[in-house]
Amino acid sequence: MVSIHLYGKLRRYAEQSSAAGDSIVEAEALENEQVYDFLERLGFDIGELYTIFVNSRLLTSRTKMAPFLGYQQVCEDDCLCWELSEVVKDGDRIGLFGEDMPALVA
């Protein structure tokens, strides 16, 4: 099972969409399914996504601040490249942020 944690306006995809609670969608990944195909299969509008984390590491972001925020990264070089070919595995946790939340600083 893969847990998809939704933030900002993307919370509407979850059953619990209140900002006061956790907005999580859980789904099974198909064998060798890549992030792009997984999210598209679940009905997410890929064009609406702004930043994606996989297991608390930055996969990609449309914000130019990403390299300066110091996040651990899935990608080795350029997380501004919208590359969603990472294979999703059972137990993964994916964080999705929309355009209304372009930079999350913890």
C-alpha cells in the first residue's frame, strides 16, 4: 500500500479534506509502476502538481527555490526536471503539493 499525503488545494482528492486533519489517499501500486502513471491512474491532474516528495525526499518541484531549501533529494542532479519515472513501491509515502503551496519550509 502506498500513502499519498495531500496538501493545500490538493486535499480535495482525499475523503478527509479538512486542513485540521490528515488528507491521505492510500492505493496499491502496480508492479514497476512509475510515479507519473500511478498518480494519473488514481485521477490526479499532473499539471496541477507543484512539488512531489517520495519518502520525505524531494522528487521534483516547479519552484526554483528547491535547490536552496536543503531537502534530501531522490534525484541526483536536477530536481527541477519534471521527471516522474521513479518506481512506486509498497510502503512508499508520497507528498503532493499544489501551486498554492510552492515552497514548504520546515
